[in-house]
Amino acid sequence: MQKQDQSHVNESGSEFGVGPFKPEDAKGIVSLFRSVYGEGYPIRVFYDEEKLTEANAAGQYYSIVARNPTGQVVGVQHLFRSAPYPNLYEAGAGLVDRDYRKLGLISEMLRFAFEGWVPQQSNIEETFGEAVCNHTHMQKTVSSLAHVETALEVALMPAEAYDAEQSAKGRVAALLVFRRYKPKPHTVFLPRQYEKELRFIYSALDDTRNFEAADQDLPRDQPSRAEMTVFDFAKVARIAMHATGFDLEPCLENLENQARDQKAVVFQVWLKLNSPWVGSAVDILRRRGYYVGGILPRWFDEDGLLMQKLFVDPNFDDIQLHSDRAKEILAIVKQDRERAQQMGGACANKC
């Protein structure tokens, strides 16, 4: 049986219902994005009723919708594919009509999604979110919905993204949180450089991992294989390393040069933790100024390791974190960044 719409009356007496997408919601969702962002939202599917309906039918995007008693769409939250593994869904692209803000719609839509709707979807095995760190509201909400903090993305979003609410003095960090719906026990190879830190992060996951040492050299008979996406509006380059081999360093240099040409200032590299030579890959990244961000459960179906470097101010002083665990992850990131700076090199004064 599919999860049905839920009706709510909040403390102010406003009534609204929350439920999964219906084709007749598409027009209202498009109107809502235009009313909040004008034509400036970077994901264009939210401006096309037909494509949004197709994306919901295909499972690329799932819209969770809040409607008032007349059926008008007054809020929407999305689950969508953004990681290499298609059965891992990100929660995001949520917004609420200006007349319905401060009524708890975002929390109710997320609760409906995570507690009621997602468990009924056989193709969603894990969810994750990027809780911004210019405030702690979303961190508290997702923590109450059984998501576990596993990584910190330093300076992910530009301050301009928060001009309307005037809540950011500089670029904004994001806390990565994950919730498991389908277990997948598997072996993880721990880089010696981060064994203690990664064991701490893994300690809160409710899934089984078998730990082994990542003590092998990069294979001499295997080339590297990578996929890079540059997000122009955020100036972020994300590099998914689907394979690491003898040519990893020139492969990275080539991709970084391409990203710099596109004005990227935040670089992220995702490594596979099911590789027994991931420690050797980490050595190369550290020499190039990267430092650890944390782990990404089920990122490639197997787990991933986030490495990052910046060519902008990390703005550590303005990072707001709710939990002690998140603060410990921040300490891990800062400590490894200091190590990267001490190692010197081309990024010594910027990364």
C-alpha cells in the first residue's frame, strides 16, 4: 500500500496536506519556483511541467508536495539522484510559498518522506542530505529523522545564494548526513593516514563494515577513470574517481586545469574505499593540497572518501554545528587542512 497524503493543522491554525507528487502538481511547483527564485534557479527541470512530470515517473526526481485546502501547491521537497549510485537519493531543492513560511512545512514534508514514503520505495536504499552550516535548523531536523553525520564540505556554497535571508558573511559549509534503509555489509579499506578518524566516523553507522588496511600500491596495469562535473553557479568542481591507477597524478592535474579554466574555486574528489590501494591515492591527493572531508556511505554502492581543497577562504569561524559529533568531524577536517598547509606546495597559502 502506498503512503497516502497526510493532513496537518499547525499551531497557527493553518491547514495543509502533504503527499507524493501528482501530475496536476507540476504547474504549481513550477509557479512556486518562479515566485521564490525568479528564473535564477540552476536546476532547469523545475521550470518545465512536462519534464518534471517525466522525471517523477522515471525516478530521477521525486517531489513531495504540501498543498493548502484548495489544492494549491504551497511547498515542495525533493529526493533526487546526484551520487554515482542510483539507489542513493539526495534530499533537497525544498522551498515554501512566502505566505506559508514559519509554519513547519519543510519539517512535515521531510518527516512524511523519510518516515513514511521512502520505506515503501524498493529503489531507494539510502538517503543523504547536505545541511547548510550558516545555521543549525536543518541539522536539527535531519538529526531527528535518523540521519548520521559523516562528512563536512568546507565553503561549498557562495554567500550570494543566501542574500535574500542575509544569513551568510562568506561561503557556506555543508554537513553531509546519511540514513540507511537497506543494509549492505561490505569490506572497506582504510587509508593509514586516516584510520583513526574514519573508524570514529564509522562508529555511528547502523550498517556493518569489515575493515582492512589499504596498503597496496596503485596498479601499474590499470589507468585511472574519472568523471568531473563543474557547477558554474557555485564554482565547485566534483571529480568522481571510478578507478585509480598508474596515471592518477596527471589525470588529476588535467582535470584540475580544466576546472580552473571554468573558474572553479572548490575542488572535491571522491575515492572508492573498496580499493586496497586507496591509501596510495590519498598520498597523491595530499601532495596536491587536498585534505579529508569524511566518508560517503554507499556513494558508489560501496562507500566513498571525500577529499577537498579550496582556493577561497574556508570561513571556519562562521560554521554553525548542532551536534558534538559534527564538531568532531570539523576538528578532523581543520587538523588535516593544517597538515596540508604545512606540507607546502602550490596551494600552501590558498587551500
